[in-house]
Amino acid sequence: MQQKQADSKPSFARWWRQVLYVPMLHSKWLTKELQQRLTNKVTLAEQGHRGEVFLIIEHQLPIQSAYHHDCRHRALELFSQYRVWDTEENTGVLVYINICEHDLEIIADRGISAHVSPTVWQAMCDKALSGLTQDKIEESLSELLEEIGRLLRQYYYLENDPAGNELSDEVIVI
């Protein structure tokens, strides 16, 4: 999903969804225990290659920008803000989930995007979103992180990573 530009169309409906969204009613599933298990999955997904996987779960789009910007734009913004693009070999992959919008975006840096087609990223998003809509949240996200790890191992295999972890494995919840 790296190649598609973030051309958001203004949307009152999107803006109203953000205004009316109440996080504690819709994210009871997002427990500290689940966050820790997902952090462990990110750590596992990063083993055996030089890539970096970064997971952000956001309750809703910032209200001040929700009229003009969609989840794709927000994911690109967070990709920059959290410096996922700033890995030595440009192998950062951001998985962004927006609970209110029921959306998932994958932003892959240019190093890995040179090897992986946008249709592959889209298929991974579609599969994970399908599981999320069926309330298989942990299973879907775990599978997605494993798939990303396999892709990164395929193109950036390294038995021992002497450079270590360039980005935190901690799941970010906004």
C-alpha cells in the first residue's frame, strides 16, 4: 500500500464519526494484556531480518483534521512522526489501525517497497480487516505481523542482527 498517494476527499461524514465516537464504548478489547501480547508479536516479527515493524492503534482521527484527511493520510503522517522511515536500509513497515474508521493501513518504506508489490500489501490489509470485522482481532493482527515478518525475512534475511532494534517494539495506542 506504499505507492498510493494520500489524496483525501473532504468528508463531513468522516468528521461526524470522529466527533460522535466514544473510545471506551468501542475499544474494550484493547486491554493492557492484549497490547503486551501484540508487542511480543512485533518482537517476533522482527527476528531474523534487518527490517523494522511498527504498530500503531488509534481510536479516532484528530477531529481538527478529520474533515480533510482520511486514515491513509494519517498513517503517512504517523510514519513520519514516529520516524519509521528513518531505518538504515529503509525497511520500516508501519501497521496503522483506526478503530473508529474500521480501517487498517500498511505503509512500507522504499527499501522494502522496491521488492513487494502494492497489491501484496493491499491483500494483507484486506485479509486482516476481514478478521477484524469478524471480531478475530488478536488472531488477525498476529497473522498480519507474522506475514510482514516473513516478507522482511525473505528480502532482508540476517541470522544475527548486529545493529539491533532501530525502533521500539512497543505497540503505540493513541
